[in-house]
Amino acid sequence: MALITWREEFCTGIPGVDYEHEQLIEQVNAVYALIDDEADKETVIDLLGDIYGSISAHFALEEQMMEKHGYDQYEEHKADHERLLDDIRDITDDFESATELDSQKFKQKLNDWFQLHFKTHDSRLHNLANLMSHDRVDDSTMQTLIRNAKNALLRKTG
């Protein structure tokens, strides 16, 4: 069973953003499955690094889009992104330093982390027609953004 299932309330109406959100849900659910399968700590940490890399790249692209279109709550949304990145760093650090894992508490943290942003700032993007064009980024650029962010996280926590 998945921790998070895609729901219409997660939709912003911006195809590129929604696709990236769906990919993030898949990654969070993959961590959930690893925990249930009692995977080794390094495998889980590596996937948390992937999540950090993906969300960091996603936030950077979303911020570019908001800035390009003069989004009126850009500063607040960007601050929320920074807080969410700090939170996933803390989740990763806590997991890495835990001697015994409370899997339910860990999964709840992941779920809360993911859903909080959607309930606040991303839900407001939904009806903003001038932001509907989220320029698609080529896969090579996206992979570079993800890899750089992941490496920065894992060097900090590792």
C-alpha cells in the first residue's frame, strides 16, 4: 500500500509542475516500501538523497517560473521551499542517526512533509492562468540539478 496517492487536490493545473509532483510521490512511496521491507540504512539514505535532489531541482524551476511571471507571493513561496528543504534534511539526518527506527513515526513525517506544501502555497498556483506555461527542462539539465543537490545533501549528512 502506498503512503501517498495522487489526488486532484495536488494538481496545480501546470502540467510540468504536476508531473514533477507525481514523480515525487513515487519517490516518497518507494522510501515507504523500503522501510516496510527493512532495507539497509544506506539504501534508504540514498533514496532520501534522490528525493532531496528532485525536490531541490523542482523548487528551483518552480521559482524561476514564478519569478518570470511576477508571481505576487514569490518571496513567501520561496521561503516555504527553503523550510521544506531544511525539513527533508532533518528527516534524513534523523534517519541516519537513529539506532532504532520507529517506522510509523518516520512514515508520518514523510507524509506530513510532502502534504504541507500542497496545502499552503502550491494550492494557490492552481488557478493562475499566467503561470500555466511551465517550460519543460531537458532531462540532462534536470538530472544535473538533481545530482548536484543530492550530492550536497549526502556530503552534509554522510
